Amino acid sequence: MNKIIILCSGAVLVAGILTGCIQSKADESQSIKGQSVGKYSMPDERGKHEGTWLQWPHDLTYGKGYKEEVESIWIEMTSALSEGENVHIIAYNEYEKNYISNLLYEKGINMDKIDFYIIPTNDVWARDSAPIFVYDKDKNIKIMNWGFNGWGKKTPYKKDALIPSSLSKQLGMERIDLTDVVLEGGAFELDGKGTFLSTRSAVVNKNRNPKLSEAEIEEYIEEYLGATNFIWLDGVPGLDITDFHIDGFAKFHDQSTIITMKEDDLEEWGVSNKDIKTLMNAKNAFGKPYQHVYLPISKNNVILDNGKDLGYKGSYINFYIGNTVVLVPNYNDPNDKIANDRIQKLYPDRKVIGIDVRELYKNGGMIHCVTQQQPVSLK
């Protein structure tokens, strides 16, 4: 069966130096409109994790051979992440659970850091279909269950749409039912200080939320993610199956810095001149312009081990920040080392680990697309 191309935003950049623009104490003490007004807030990815959620690949949607092609990526992620946090693995059924458990044990992974949850899945994209964990006003962790409809009903999705409700029961954790509002985790970025960055094409798009206006969507985001400052790029509907997720070409480093691509690479990725201008002139919730740090895209088009040229370059921005590691997509490309070294400077307290994602990337996805963090309990 042919695998469905899922382009989880990508494209990268060139050079860039972090200037370390730290918000002043005076700014920190300012009252930001709407800050802490909502009932819930989503913790920053850089914050302490209780664990990371992964949806293990299988052959039950796209046919025999899919799991074999990409499974080494999940083994590497599990091994690296388990050094500093728990890894929660969603397995399709009991047979798959036992298979994965034996596989990881044979690889010498510390099984005390691994647990399993049996839930039938369509696919592997945990960023978009696994639960989003939030804090309520009393710092209790809740499962935020936004709607998921296969990026506008383009792929099989009905099993994946049920993952949050199933995990709510298995974990005994309260679920906030927002399934009437479609919002994928890869479609937005938060800076941890009240700012939400996204593309209209992946959120306001009528194939997601036909009955909601942008203003109404913002009200939900204020209430349930804790953001009040909105940076909307128009995006490009239909350019890829996600309708242009943000998490392949822009990522917050902190409340004052955006990691992105240089303008030529943004253009190559498909970002319009209007959106580039909006991104480069964006301001945070304190009214301060963001600094920008740039990563390179791969020097060459991504080429698989069998010699097939995918016809497009790879993004390094779609990385994932764990407790002790940063997992960076690599492409067997000369720019892998440049990107890894630059990201290492951005996160000196964590170890950067490059993972060859070419077999996953031929279906469009990278590291951030297949991971989802669960924050530590504050109670």
C-alpha cells in the first residue's frame, strides 16, 4: 500500500548567532493583557518533563515494510530520551507491545524508564494526535483534547483522534474535551510568556474549523493554552498535507528569540514575502521585537541510502527538547554538523543527538512531529 506523504513543515536556514536577549526584570513584572487569565496554560517544551510520548510505528495502516523502514528512529529516540525522563510508548495491540518491549530490552535500554499503553493508532505523528498536557490554575495536570481530523480529512485518522480520550481513562487524568476545535500540536508554537505563533492555513482553514472565526479560535487559545499575543502567518493551504505547519520553519527559543531560517531559505520552503516580513518583525507579549537565530537547511536535496533523491532539502528546526538531550533531525548531509553544533550552543545544558530521519522524512515528518512532552507534576 502506498504511504501517504505527510509534510510536517520543514526547511531551514543559514548561520545565525544567539544574542542572549534576556527580558529585563521590569518587563517581567509588567502585567500582560490576558496573561494568566485563561483557565489553563501549556508549559514550555524546555521545561522539566515527566516523560515523552511516542506512537510506535506499525504495518497495519500502510502495509508490510513501513515499520522496518522507520523503526530505528524510534529506538534511537527511546534510548536517548530514557537517559533523562520516562518514555511512554503507545502500542497498537498486545502483540506489538510485547514485540517492542523485547526489541528495546535486546538493545540494552533501561526498561525501568519505559512503559506501554495499548491503543490502536493510524499513524505515528504524536505531535498532532497524542494528548497536549496543560496545567490548570491550581497546577494540576490535565489532558487537553483538541480535535484531530487527519489534517483536513486527508488521511486515515479516526483511531488517532481517540488517543487522548483513551489515555485519559488509562491514566486516570481529567480530559478537557475540545474536540469541536481542530488544533494540531505541530500547527503552533508558544514562547512560554503569552505568545502564540501559527499559520492561518493550518488552523483557521475551513477544512479544520469551518464554523469558527479567527477571533473565536483566539478565545479558545487564550482560555485553554494561556496565550494572549497572537502572531499569525497566512501560510499556504494545500502546499503540503498539513497545510503548512509552523514547526518546520520557526521555533521559539525563549520569550525574546525565534529560531528560524534566513529569508532565501524561507522563500525556498514556500513562505511568502508577506509572511517573512511578519515573522521578522514580530513582537512578544511585552511589545519587544524578537531576536532571530538562523539554522541552515541541508546543503543538498535529501538522498536515501538506495540513492533516491527526494527532490527537496531537510529542516533542522524540527528538533525536540528533552530533559537532558536535544534530538535533531539529520540527513547524512554536510550541514548536519553545522546545525548540530549551532543547536548545541543554544542548549548548553543538554546533549545534542543527531538522528538520521531520512526514511521518515520521505513521508514528510521529522523529530518534533513524532514526539509529545508531558510536564512534571507541580503538586
